[in-house]
Amino acid sequence: MNDHRRDDHDYLTAKEVAAMFRVAPRAANRWARGGLLGAVRPAGRQWLFPRSAVEAALATPPTVDTSDTGPAAT
């Protein structure tokens, strides 16, 4: 993996984050746009994800939203 440094913090690209989560890079970009995973986009370039935020997300078990159970059975 390539290490990206900005202001003494480690950052990962969307491709690197995607590999860690085993998803497509587009998914990581959607997470950044949606605020689901902290990221910065310096001067409109590619998203950069703080390594600490990515590692924290990997250590957190996923949650399942059960509030929407779909269409009611009739």
C-alpha cells in the first residue's frame, strides 16, 4: 500500500480502503460523500481517508438497521 502523509497524519486512498473492506473503490467514495467514513478531498482531488478512522471502522462490528422491515404483509 502507498502511504500518504498530510499534516503528520496517515491517509489512505479509496482503493486502499476498498481493499481493506473487500469492496469496490466506488463504495469507499460513497461512504466519504455520505459521511459514513471520515475523509478529506483536498482541492477536489481523490478522497483521502485517515488511517485511524479506517482502522476504527474495521474494529467496530457492523450494525443492522431493523427499523425498516419492508412492506407490511397483508
